[in-house]
Amino acid sequence: MEWSERIGRRIKLRDLHILLAVVQCKSMAKAAEHLAISKPVISKTITDLEHVLGVRLLERDRHGAEPTIYGAALLKRGTTVFDELRESVKDIEFLTNPKAGVVRIACNPLLATGFVSAVIERLSQRYPRIVFHLVAAPSETLLPELSERNVDLMITRRFGPIADEQLAFEFLFDETYVVAAGAQSPWVRRRRIKLADLMSESWTLPPPGSAFGLLVMEAFRANGLDYPCTTVVTLSPEVRNRLLATGRFLAIIPASILRLSPGHPEIKIVPVELPTAHAPIGIFTLKNRSLNPIVRLFIEHARELAKQFAKRK
């Protein structure tokens, strides 16, 4: 039998859906309960699929069901099929109502409170019926969200060359970093300060092992300094901003947060030059994935804001 006939006549989307449910639930019984169908139907579907393809798709034991290398290969492409169908439905929804839709974004917490929030604010003003799903987490944990198609795009810093050939990167702007303090801090009224002058102050900084922490560590090491004894170690922008507002703490933050977030008048820049000059910020997408019109609209607004932001530097 030709492959076109085998696929068109013997392999149905419902079969792939059932296989995906079994792998996700790690059990035929749980998959049957989840899909509201009987376990014999699940078992027969998997058996028929294996017969058509001529390979074993699942390994079954008392611990549950796991995909074989053949099952994993089929699901990898099958996930793409379901994702493209979902995007097709979104295309149709956009054609019937071009002012409504959903865009799913992943970014780190720093960009979430600055650049990404600014893009959302502008886009939502023009298209109030668009729904934004925002996943804000450390950059090093975001890639699976994009690879598994849980989000449409990822906005974050690029760390060197892109090793994953499935990823596309579009540069938006160079992020610069500044030392920040509360408006009441005496340091913001000084004209020239060296980073070494601030080593004994109370700092709130990211964990040294995090992506942002490594960037901060580079800034101190470039001045011949060790990572300071940090009073509060956190990746939370909310905690950091609350502490900075007291005037007792210092932090290193992206300059875009202060430029694009007018809601922080209590936070000021301390006049210290940091040797970590910039970090390329951009949009990561999957090369083999079609983007629906709402996602493309979000990207267009991100490009426009990035251009305006670059001009104001």
C-alpha cells in the first residue's frame, strides 16, 4: 500500500489524538477516562495504528505506557498537525472578526514588567477584544513552553549563537542595565560614583546562578569586584521594586523598565557606568510553525515600540 493511501485511509486525526492522550496520561485507562471512551476502544486504536505502520508505538508495563522511539517520532509530527489545525481555526476566527483573538507570550519577569507590558498596553487599546496569555518565568525555563507549542512566541535575551535549528530569532533592541535606588537614597543625588563605592550597601540582586545573575556577576567582575554580599536574593520584580522604594536598597535593573514603565517614579538611576553594555533582546519563534494573524499583529507592535525605544536612548 502506498504511503499516501496508508495515511489518507488508515491514519485518522482521532487515532493520533488517542495516542497523544495515552502518552500524556501514561495510561490507557486514564486516557479512556479523560476522553470519555472505553478502554477497549483505546487499545484497538493503538493496535490498529501499530499494524498500519508496522512498528510498536507504545511500551506497556505495570507502571503505565511510554512511547517507543517510533511512537515519539509519530507524536512529534502529530503535535505539529494539531497545532497547525488550531492555528487554522484562529485564522478563520480572525477573518470573521479581525479585532479579536488570543496571543500567548513567554518572557522573563523583567521584560514582563517593562517592554512586553508596554506592547500589550498599546495593542489592547486598539484591539480591546484580544486576550493575552502571558507566561513570565526565568529565561532558562521558557524554551520548553515554545518547543511544546504552549506559547506562540518567546521574548527574551539571546545568549550567544542559537544552537537549536528549529528556532528563529528576530532582534528588537539592545537592552542596557543600570544601578537603581529609591528616590530618597542619597546615592541618586551624587554626580559620579564608582561601582566599588557601593559594595557595602544593601543590595537586592538575582541568584548568581540564574541567567540574569550571571549578567550581573559579569558587571562586577569587569570592575575587579566579587558578587556583593546581597541582602535580598530574588528574581521577583515586585519584591525588588518594593524594596527599592524604601530608599535603603540598590539593584541592577534593565533600563527599559524605567523608560517604558511610568508607574515607578519612586525608583531612580544611580550614576554608575556598568561595563555590561547591552544584551540583545528579541523574539523567538519556531521556524516550521505558521503564525496566526493576531500573533503577527503583536510582533508588528513589538517592532514599532522597539524602534521608538531605540530612538529615545
